[in-house]
Amino acid sequence: MHPEGQFPAWEYRFMLDHLSTQQSFVLADTGVTYEGVTLRYASPGCCELFELDFSDITVTRCQKLVGYQCVSRHVGALAAQLGMDLQQVKERVQLVHDLVLQQVKLAIGSWDKPSSHLGFALVLAYKAKAGTFFVAEFEIMSRTEPHTGWPYFASFHRDITDEVPVKTLLQAAGSESGLEELVQEQKSRKLPCFEIFGVHSNSKCRALQYLDEKIFDVWMDTVKDALWTPGSDSHPTQSRSRSPDQDRLPDWAYTLVQGGLSDRQSFTICDSDMTYEGLTVLYASSGFCDLFECDSSEILGTRCCYQCDAEQAVIAADALGMGIQELKERIQFTQKYFVKQSAEQAGFALLLACTGSGALFVCAVTLLNRTEDITGWHYTTLLQMDATNIVGIRQLIEAACPGGGFDQLVQESRSEMLQYLASSGIPSSNASPPFQQQALERWTGQLIDVVQRDQIPAAAKALRAPPPSFASDGSQQLRTIDESETACTTSSSASSNKRVRAYHPVKAAGMQSCLGSKYCQ
């Protein structure tokens, strides 16, 4: 992965040496919290600037080491050193931190749509060994590593205390406008580091290629450290505790995680960035394929959303005796609830879904946002179940409106679903949740594919499955099936809650209409 061929060898080596030894920069995951981002790599220049050992930095939130959380531990000494009121210093340090986080979030973007914003911030930092405070200039950006599609965060920094003393920074932080004015003034003083390296104008510049190469190496090393071969029966680190923190997860979610999931259950593993089109599917269990009557190859790499298409909506509206527009609005109401739940550590939703053959049913979806233990990759696991015998289609649709009691229906259904899982014989055990191993296998497999493809330059295919193909004339191939039972009632009995079957494309096209990002209407 050395792109010397695009530049003179001496020029590339000079850039590599300059960045790696003289520049202070870090590479990190893009998941940002109040404590900052999780660091994956720090240059020797960064370790020197902040007086830290490399071993102290990796897989640690940045603000704990050098920023707000670190400074807050010594805020009393800072106030005394500057001759300022302690409470005043606390408030101003807080404002500086808030504006830094604002710039970080603007620069992060999302998995499939990385931000083009180049952030700039002034940070109050702390040197641990010398016990001194200083002002650092941060230039911030996010990137997507081109081989793996992994989004990462990069920031460059330098000590500017000679230009902006600590007291000057805190005095300006008396108001948000004053601090922003100081930041803009400092930004205009000299050419930013990113512009020097041509980041603004050239997406193929040497600096960016070096960062991509470095983050790929870091990620590969992380996977190699796992000492695990995808597809093997055992995992050498299986003795490591992988149980979810019961203090962080609700009891019902913990029950599901410890439920001894097997591939026979319906679940998917997805990227964690939700859009209106849903979540990108990276793995689908055989149970999912059975439930939705599809092949996993049809949906891998597509965004999963459970909305019905226009044809299905017409059939459902007729069966329910409801206007098509009203039904669409109520389906949209359930989708918005689903999107909202996806932001939770553990969420639960009810949706009107359909199978590949066109049968409509109520799908109970449990969403678990997880971090893979070994690699630190953030992903979302969705567990799906046909809940039509618990919540009728009519019952779901009638509740799906403001004031319709939808939230109460979801809460009641959640309890019933747990009872159903228990009665189905899903054991409660301390076994490692299989979907975590599937997630790691999926991700590791992608990286192995990258290494193999790099050995054959001509093979430059995308990692993720391409969108399903169309017919030669650009249309999808359709066939119709006999219409079956469409009656829906408010009764909770099994006979009155049967799936509604609509005229629908064949399995492949049917799943595209229901789950593929290009076919959601």
C-alpha cells in the first residue's frame, strides 16, 4: 500500500518522514462523545507535544488525556496561576470545550457521507509531565479509508501559547462570540496546515494518502492482534468477558443478548449510521432470510428499511378500509419511531413489513447498538420477529398516529415478546452472543479480501455487495401471485391476525422493494 508510484520516491519519503516525526497528529474513530474521540494512533510529534507515552494514548478518549477532563482535574491550580475566580475559570474552560466538540461533530459526517468540513479550534491543553497548561491549535477533518470503507477522524495540532496565551484564551471565553472572534482571528493569521499539504484542493494529495495508509495499517494490526481466523470453530479470546453491562442495558435487552441466539433466529448486523433509508446490512442470518423469504445476497450492502411500497400500500389500505394517503402517513409514523429507537443503546419498535412474496405482517424489531470487543467497531444488531399474532395489523396501524397510544402499544408488546422468547426455549446463558462473532468475522473477512485484492491490482472491486441488477431495459422483472387472505380485524387471535398478501414482484425484487435503499417509496 505504498503510493510512491504517483510521486517521486524522494518526495513521498520526505512527506512520510515529515508527517510521522515532526507533525503532531492523531487518528481516531469517528464516534464522538463528551469525552471526545477514541484515539487509534498518535504520531511521535504528538507524544512529544503533549508529553505522553504512546502506550498511554491508544484506545483512549482524547479529552481524558489532554483536553477538558484532564484540565478539569487541575482547574484549581489553573485559576490560582492566572489569578482568576475558580468558578469563572470552570465556566470558561467549559465553553472552550463545547466549541471544540462542535467543530469535531461538524467534521465527522456519517459512514456513507463523510463531511467535507475542515474544522479549526483552539484547545486548552495540559502537559502531564511538566504540569503546565498551554493553548493548542487543532485542525480537524474526517476521512473514509478507501479500501475498507472505515471512517476515521484526523486532527493536527501545534502549540500556539506564544501567539495566544492561556489567559487571553480564557478572557475571550467570557462569551461565545468573543471566543469565536479569537478563533477566527487566529485562523486568519497563517496558512492552515491542511492548506499547506493541499488537502483543500487535492483529494489525492500525499498527506491524505499517507493518513489512509497509516490508518489501514493500524486497523490491520488491530485485527491481527485478535489472533483469530474467520470461520474457525473456536475463538482464542472467548474466555474474555463479552457480557453486556447490565447497568447500561435495560433488563429486557440484556435478556435478549443472553438469549443464546443462533443463526436460526432472525437478525441482521448493520453499520450504525441510520438514514431515512435505514441501516446498511452487512450480515443477515438464515432465520432472517426465512422470515422475509429472501437470499442474503439480495440485501447485503443495501440499506434496510421496512416500509411497504406503493403497490403493497394499496392492497393494505383496501383491506383495512382506509385511505391510501392516511395509511402511508401512519406507516411513516412507525418508521420515524423506529429511527428514533435506533439512537438508543437498546431500542424496540413495531413495523409493518413484507416478505419477498408480498405478505404483509407486523414485525417486532429489537435494536442493540454494540461495540465489537476486539476491534472497537461500532455496529447495530437488529433482531426481528413476526408479531402478527400478538399485535394485529389493524391494531398497529390504528395506533400509529399522534394520540393513538402507539408508544403504549410498543411497551406492552415488548413484554409479550420477552415472554414469547422464554416460552420458545431460547436459553438464558452466559454464552458469547453469536452476533458479535459474526460481526467480527464479517469485518475481518473484508480486510482479508482487501489484502488479497491488493496483490492483484486489476481487481479493484468494491467491498460491499453492489445494488441488485435491473433488466436490460432498466425495469425490474415482475410476476403476480394469487391474492390470499386480506382480512384484518382488531382481534388478537391467530386466525384474525394473518398476514396480508399483496401482488408483489418475485423474491429478489420483492425484497428490494421492502429492504433495498433504491426501492423504498
